[in-house]
Amino acid sequence: MKELALIIEDDEDLSEIFGQALSAADYEIEIIRDGAIAQNRLKEVVPVVVVLDMHLPHVSGNILLKQIRADERLAKIRVVVATADAQMGENLRGDADLVLIKPITFIQLRDLTFRLHSPK
């Protein structure tokens, strides 16, 4: 059974690119484009990785990240933050396992899949 990766990203093209990269790395992927839906889904599943956009409809990625880190059940999730805001990305480096600054390059995607397969 494949491990679950949630892609919480409202940009359709970018979420598909992340999906392809994680699928190629042998994850089962689920794409969610709304923060409130993601919040509810995280109550039902424990993915091994979450790719998290910061600017989402209804509930921000920042709030989701804080909730993930505060929930003991989700403590071992690897969180990859994807943001166009370089300053925000810097501020989140302590809470995220990896920060990707948009636009995302092929090298960043390659690094993403490599880092996810290395021990935490």
C-alpha cells in the first residue's frame, strides 16, 4: 500500500505538477484546493507528507501548519511549504521540513522527492 501525500494547493497547474512529482516518487496523492476542506480531511487521515500552500481559500496555510504541528496525531508528517512570499518562507523554516519558493523549478521538485525519501 502506498503512503499518502496531501497536496494542499489552490493553483490547479502547480497542484498537478506536485501530484505528478509525488506520484512518480510512489506516493498515493490527494489534491485539496481549499483550506477548510484540508482542515477537515486532516481530521480523517494521517498522510506522511503534506505539500502546503500558504495562501488558500477559507483557512490559510499558516493556520493549517500550526494545527498540524500542534496535533500529536500528525506530529510525524513531513510538511513542505510552497509560497511565493520569500520572507514568509524564511519565517516558516523552523516549522516546515522544507520550504519551496514559487515559482517552483524542476530542481526544487527533484529535491522535494529526494528529501522526502531520506530519514527524518
